Amino acid sequence: MGVIMHKEFHRSLNLDGSLKSRAWDFAIKLSCDADIAGLDIKIPRNAVDRRVRTGRVDLNHRAVLFAVGDANEPMWLLAAIKPHDAAYEYAQTLTLEVNPANGAMEILHTQAISDKVQRFRQRPAAEDTPRVLPFPVAELVGLGIKPEVAAEAVRLTNDDEI
């Protein structure tokens, strides 16, 4: 079994240095045998992605992770460490996708993306204001950006909006 760590997983450790040793213990146990009872790997209810799981790091924190690849011998992608209840809430909102342009795995906050796109769609676009991105939607989609995000991105008129 392999274990991959997402950048947000590293950020979790940097925010709370006291979790580092427990997080490393969790990762090592996970890489050896995910069925270890102490890891308490669970599938969150109402999760958007059927591959998302949570696992016990300590009594107060859970890792959010994805099981990818072979169901009998999965590869684990560690996404984050959060306080117990927050980990379950967070896990319910994530999806794991492969970027079609570069083949990289991406963890997406699907609802947050949809909400932000919706907010931008409701904003009027000034016709005479120069756009920040000089690319057509098709080029952005070709880079692996979701079509609905690309359609709004080409309308942006300042760096802060990006």
C-alpha cells in the first residue's frame, strides 16, 4: 500500500505542530496495513465522492483521505487532518478528480466551486473593461480547468477576482 500526501495535509501539520508525530504514526500504520483497528477507517455518510474516508489520528483529530486504485490494495491520498466533527463535514464536500490535461490528481471542493461560479455569474460584466486573462474558454478547458470555471474566469477584470 502506498500513501501520498496532498499539500493541504502538510498545511494541517504546519498549523498544529503537536499533530506531526501522530500524523506520521498514522501514515506509517496506513502504509503497512489500513485494516489496523486503531486507524478506525470509516466512510462518511452523505459523501459526494465514494472513495473518501476518515481515519483516527488521535482522540480529537481525524485524517481525511481517499482510497484510490485497487479496492483490495488501495493507494491512499491523505487530504487533511481536522478536528473530529470538522473532518466528517469536510470529507462530505470533497471530490477527487484527475486533471485531463496533465493527469494530476486534484482534490476539489465541489460545492464551494459551484457556489463561487454562481456568485460570479450573477455579477454584471462591464463590456468596456479589459479582461485579465487573454485566453478563450476553450484554451482554459484544454489546460484542465472546469468549463463552468473557465467561462467565468475569462470575464474577470482584475487580479483580485482571480
